[in-house]
Amino acid sequence: MNTLQWSDTWYLAPEITLAAFTIALAVLDLMLPNRTNRDLVGWLSLLGLAAAGVFVGWQMYDLHAGGAASAAHSLLGGSYRVDDFGNLLKLAFLAATFLIVLASLGTIRQAEMPIKGEFYYLVLPAVLGAMVMSSSGDLITLFVGLELLSITSYVLVAARKTSGLSSEAAFKYYVTGGTASAFILYGMSFLYGVTGSTSLSAIGQGIGPALADYRAMVYVAFFLMIGGFALKLALAPFHAWAPDVYQGAPTPVTSFLAVVAKGAAFAMLYRIFLNTAMYASDQINGSAVRDDLFLALAVLAAAAMVVGTTGALRQHHAKRLLALSGVANAGILLVPLSLDVSNLHASLFSEFFYYLVAYVFMNVGAFAVLSVIAREKGDEAVSAFAGLYHRAPWTAGGMTVLLCSLAGLPVTGGFFGKLFILFGTVQTRAYWLAALLLATTVVSYYVYFSFIRQMYMRSGDTDQGLRVPVPAGIVIWLSVAATLALGVLPKLFMGWIDDVFSILADFLF
């Protein structure tokens, strides 16, 4: 493996920035007196996230400088790649984390987050792990990024030290997360055994010849990883932990798990399957193995859409409802990967990334509204939204836009995100997935209408105006504006993705 050169550190500037801020903020938090407001640490963490985002954007500019075609820069013998697949996802992760931290300023109660300072600097290595997962070209570096994200997430979920629900959530998340990591690692070890390499490029080249002698082991390897990723992504029927963990964790942590941790797992899944499983074919068996693996992903996507949507129908707790909504949306995000890859329709990544960005904004905004309401009422039930229109009409209007996007109603980012994925299913003749996507979308209208019914058609226990902290208000309206912009100008955003991203240079090694 090639050694890291000093000149290569420029390509690691975003990751180095986050690591440096983590260390500096940890030392600062230890030096501050106990009674000092930890919001200072939060503002500085925002500075670190913004600086990392600037470096990512600068690297994207460098990759396309002078009108050059999309390119990639490999480090450490190809185990780490700086390409537009990773850079686009890094921007999404950093933006989501920035909004989550900003929304938490002024809304986190001491009872909910006794270790407020630790939250602000532990979220930085968590998003660092997500960035490593999006740029890795080797199974080892992928797993390192996964564990960095997982371990810090375990600590964040347990932040409500005085809450029994938080302790239960942390235990469940630790057990399921550890089990998922074990399945993924075990599957990786089988892939290494049959191909003799941990490099995704070498595995892709060796997986076809390995099928002649190790066909059963290849199946075992990939199905172990599928099971692990299904647990990480809370795909049905591996989703039972999600409602309990979302309910027990502090609201900013729940928001982080819903968007950043889930997006990072998808980045890792896309990296592995489109560089290894796609080549699982040989002269004897043809593409049977490859087709079986992607059919398994399609079945998981379908199960997640159905179980997540129907399960949310019976929920009256806002966090548990949004957790099951996340199960259904994880199924939708998995659909582009599960489609027929023999022709690899050109919009594969564009469909996924567009809906991921829409999903980030509509979820972060919805959780920001929930945190404002929970801060005042101390209640996270859907009924806590009762009479919101009369107390804060603008906030209720913004929440309505976000809910319409989650439901997939025009003209929002969620609508066009689902529409583009639906076009992909029709293009590849996966009509059964298209039918399920349409059916579950229609059923989800009732799920999200439960919030709207409370806000507009139910009276609350007080008519006093709801105070929305300025940082949370900024996040809510940025999310609403981005959701509407994605719905009004979908072609512009999709065109930008297509101009930046290249399948050959950024996806396939």
C-alpha cells in the first residue's frame, strides 16, 4: 500500500479539519467552568463544519478546473478516493449536521442533554466517520469509517443520562449496531477469502472468476452484508429497534441518526454493491448470482416501504412515527440501487442523491419544529401539535410544507424525488416496485395528515404564542425554502448533479 505523501494532505483537508476541531473543542470544554453556557462550543462546532464544507467545495472545483471532465484522486493505494460521489455526499452530511447543531442551540433543555458540550464535539467525529464511508475504496477503510460513526452515535444516544428511555435506547442501539457491524465484517471476510483482496476494485475484478469454485461463499458473503446493512438502515423486517431508539435519544441525536447515519450507510452500500456485486457473473452461471443479490435488495426495499408506512398508521408518538416514516423512506432510497443494473440507467445516482437531499431538509426541519414544541410542552406526542396554527401560524405553515414533502405532494422536493425514482422503476420495467411506491405514497397521506389535523383542527391547552428560538427558526425556514426550491426547480438541480457526477469516473473503479 502506498504511503501518504505530504502533498496528499490537501485532499484530506475536510477530514483533518473536523479532527482538529474535535480535539480543540474537547480541550476547551474541559477548561470551561461547569456553570458556563456550552453554546460557545456549539458555535465553534458550526465553524468547523462550515470550514470542512468549504474545503469539500474547493476540491470539487479543483476536480473540474478549466472545464476538465470529472476525475478522481486516489490516496493510500486506492483505499481512499476523492471523487464527486464522495464530495456530493460529504456536502449533504455536513449541511445536515450544520443545521442539526444550529437548531439545537437554544432548544436543548438541560434534562434532555446534560452533556451538552460533549454533544457539540462528539457530533464532529460522527460526521467524519460518515465522510470516510463515502470516500473509501477499500473494505478496511469503509469499516473504520462505519465504526467511527457507530461508536460516537452510541454515546450520543445515551446522552440523556437521567432517562430510563435513553438508557434503554442506547442499549438497544449498541446491541443492534454491534450485531450489524459483525454481520458486515463477517461478509467482508468471506469476500476477502474468495478474492484475496480488500480493495473494491480488485474484488470487482476477481468476483467473476471466484464464482466457479466459491459460488456458495459469494452468496454467504453478500447476504451477510445485506443483513448487516438492513439492520443499520432499519429496513423491514430488521427495523424493530428504530422507534425505541428514536424515542429515547435526544431530538438532535434522533435527527442525526435519521439523516446522516442513514445516508452514510447508503453511501457504503452503494460503494460496495456497484463495485463488486455488479460483476458477480461468469460463463457458467451467467448473471444469476448478480440478479439474485439485487433482487434481495428490491425485496428489502419493498418490505420497508410497506411495513414502515402501515406501521406509522398506528403511531401517536411523533418520534416513533417519524422513525417508521424513516423505514419507508429508507426503502425508497434503496430502490435505485436495486433496479436492473445490466444497462445501468444513467440517472441512478441522480435519483438517489436528489431524494436524499430532499429527505435531509424535510426531516431536519420537521425535527426542528418538534424540538421547539417539546422544549415548551415537555411532550413529544403528535397531540402536542394541537392548536399550533393558532399559536404560531408561520411555524405551522412551514411544518405543513415539510409534511407535504414527506408525503410526496406537489410542489415539493419529496414529490419530485419520488417521481424520479418512479420513472427509474418504469424505465427498468420493475413495475411491481412502481406499484408499491405509488400505493405506499397514497397511504402515507393519512400518516402525515395526523400532524396537520392536530395543528389546524384541534385546540391546544393554551392560546399563548409559541416562542421559537432564532437558531431553530432559521433552520426551519431554510429547510422549508430548500424543500420548495427543490420542488420548483427540480430540473436545475438534477442538471447540476449530472454535470458534476460521472458514473465511470466517480462510481466505478
